[in-house]
Amino acid sequence: MSGKIYFVSGIDTDAGKSFATGFLAREWNRSGVRTITQKLVQTGNADLSDDILLHRKIMGTGLLPEDIARLTMPEIYTFPASPHLAAKIDRRPLDLRKIAEATAQLAERYDAVLLEGAGGLMVPLTESMLSIDYVRERGYPVILVTSGKLGSINHTLLSLEALKTRGMKLHSLVYNMFPKGNPMIQQDSEAYFRAVLVRDWPGAEFQIVPVMDI
């Protein structure tokens, strides 16, 4: 496998991880790192993944051959819920092997794969498998997306604690600036998160996703 796989998760459902995933893919490609995005599981769609479409819009590429082949969206469910429930409603079990094989194929073709999760780290993929444990088993470094909205510090620290408890690698903490919130809270949160990384995750990067017009 030639490409490196990074798992992109958010501190909650509305952290902005799809915006962050598309932004990172665009910037990495511009820097010479051939990067593609993949959606681990998409719920709430019938055909194409809305999140993949958003990634491509931000990246400015349109649909890629890997999108047409469904390698970037191997599992799609119609009901907008946690994957374990969406799969139950659609009466089609989640195929984790199919997802892993699609990820491996993408990693053969690209330098990097940004694998966007569904919701936060503790979202259940099946009745017995959490997202975080799927990622831990495969050794993917985690890119955690946070923001400056009220409550983000608590959710971020809980997510980081879950990663540390499982001995997982944090590649970077990504600070999403959209939507614009209280400037004082956003500035304080950014400073707080930077200090947490220096103290507890010295090898991790801190990145900012600016407000984008797309």
C-alpha cells in the first residue's frame, strides 16, 4: 500500500468535518501530495454521498473516476442516523470488509487518503463496533475537527481522552472557523487548544480551516 490513510473525525455531528476534509484535500493537492477523500459510511442519502460532493466542490475537481466506481462512498444508507441504525432500517448490514478494501485501493492510487467518519469518534458502526475501534484496529492516524462554538472545549477534551486511552495517534487538531461565533470565545478556544497540544500531544499539528465561500 503506497498511500497513507488518515481518519477525519469531528467532536460532534456539526463540527464541520466535511468542510475540513475538503479543505485539507485541496491544500494537500496544491502542495504536491496527491490526495483523495473517502466517506467511511454515508447516511441520509439514496445515491451519491453529499459529503463527497461537498469535498469535490471545495477541491474544484468535480466527480472523480473513483467516485463513479463508488470506491469513495462504498456504503450509503437512506436514513439520516447513526450507521448501526441506518443499516437496520435499510435491512442491509454494514460491510466493513468492503469499506476497508475500497480504502486500500484508494491508497494504492494516491499519496494520501482522507477517510471521513460519520459523526464523532464514538458513533457505533454496528451493534458491536464503534468508529474509534475500527480506526484503532487499522492504525490510522486521526485528524480531529473542532470549532469555537460553545461546548467545543468539553467535546474536544473528551475526544482526545478517548484517543489517549486507546493509545491512538493524533495527527492534527483542526480548528474550523465556520460558522462565525463569539470572537472572544473563538480566540480563547484556539489558545486553549494550542496549549493542550503543546502539553499533551507535542507531535500533533494545529491547523485552521477558514470561512470559505463555496
